[in-house]
Amino acid sequence: METLNYEIQINAPIQKVWDLLWSPESYSLWTQFFASGSMMKSDWKIGGKTYFTNEEGEGMVSTIKSLNEPFEVIFSHLGLVKNGVEDTETKEVKEWSGAEEKYFLRAIDENITELRAIVHSDGAHKVEMTKGFNRGFELLKNLAEKI
């Protein structure tokens, strides 16, 4: 696994950036660069379930390891979801299960927020991840600074 870092400064208060990151409407907008129709469904509980899916409902099942709104959330990926079935046991899944996706927000001042994502990725997805986060964070920045 490789650790990838993505960072952007956004001219908006920290709570606004947090809300845009995770509200269903804006989440689908900034994550469209990973997969069309991207959605996230979470119980927002440490040790609970979070689903990152595409428009067909397929994707990853994860859990929250750490949560401190609006400053931090750390997801640990557990497996895949396909045809409504969770797979956390196959050899393919176990090779990357436990990979983390971390989001850190820091208020530089009351109207400037630094957003950082740190993700574990295998080499095969590095280009896709970099494109997704760079374009997604830029779209998120535009949303936050417009509204």
C-alpha cells in the first residue's frame, strides 16, 4: 500500500467545508470524479457501517475509526459490496482490507480552512485517486467559496 496525500485551502469556515464534504447532495458532486453517481451512506458511529457506492449500489463497506466533527474522520475499509452482498472474507479483499481514508480539516482562521485527505492505495489506483481528489477538492472549493 502506498500513502497518498491531497490538500487544499478553501476560503470558507471549517463547519461549512465539513458540511459540503459529507452532505449527500454535495458529496455526490465532488466525488463524481471517482465514479458516476457516487454516494456515501453512514450511521456516523465509530465501529458502525459506512458505504461508499456508485449509482448501481456497488462499492466499499467501511467503518469509522475516529470521528471529531468538524476536524477529523478516519474510515477503515473493510470490503466490497456487490449485488447487495458484503464481501469482507475473500483473498482479494483481505489483501487491502484495513486500508484507511483520513480527512483532516484545520481552521487557519475563521474563514480559511485547510482540507487534507490521506489515503492508502495500491499502485493500480494511484492515477485514479489523484485525479479524483484533485478535481473533487477543486470542485468542493468552488462550491464552498460560491455559496
